[in-house]
Amino acid sequence: MALLLNNQVWMTEDEKALIEDLLRRGYGEKISNRLLLMPEEALFLMEKRKSFTVSTERGKKKSFDELYKLFTRLDKLFPLKYNVFRDLRERGYCVKTGFKFGSHYRVYARGKKPGSGHADWLVQAIPENRIFEANQLSVAVRLAQNVRKKMIYAVVDKEGDIVYYKVERITP
């Protein structure tokens, strides 16, 4: 069981075996003896593992819908980001936060996990009607190149379908 504390999802040290299993499979970030899950990770686990539950400090179980609404209130792009996260995870990729790299996610190739190598891609989830200035693309691509990753935009349409575009710098 995971705990919802200050709008974050934590696995406590009394769930040691589950924490180790989730870490092996590329979920969460270990902090002391606890595991901090991204909101997307917690919801994905609730969706895929029916035995995975999230409760408040007072022991009230939260439903998938309740957490989805909470995380959407906190981040208006959450539905878009969760759709991309779920798609990448279902395709077998390990997906971690890309916050410190200026993107939504950093994504590891299939079979690769954090700690065993570097992420291959930075992925940004965007709605299909998003308009870019050329310099915005340039900054994102340069940043990705500086950390030896490829920049990918995950464009999500109104039906929730996703098309992935790899954007890279070409020098003549």
C-alpha cells in the first residue's frame, strides 16, 4: 500500500519487498528507506496491478479517479502527460521524470534501467494544437544534445492518439 502525503505518493519502509521490486522495474526514486512515486507511476500501477492501492494518512483508500482528478487539479497537463507515460510504459520503456532536463520525461531504451545507463530520449507531451516558435524547438534540441539525448515530442490528439516526432539539429 502506498500513502498520499502532501499530494505525493510514497511507499513506506514496511513495504520493503515491494519497494525493491518496483525499483528493479524502474519505478520511483528511493529516498532514505522510502520510495517516492511520480503521480503517473502511482496511477499506472493502480491501473495495471489491482492489488496496488493508495491511501491517505488516515487510512482512506483513494480511487484511481480521485487521484486522477487531484493530479489534474495540480497540473493541467497531467491528462496529456499520463497518456504519454502509459503509452511508453506499455511499449516496454522505462520512463522517469525529465524535470531537471527541462522536459516531462527521460526515457530509457527497452531493457535499460536508471543506474545501468543513461536515458536515450527526452520526451515532451504536447497537445496537437500547440504552436511553436523556431527558437523554442532549437533550445529544447540543444539542451537534449548537451546531455547526449534525443528530443522527442509526443503529440496527443483530441482522441488521445499519440504520434512521436524526433527533432534533431542538422548541421550542413
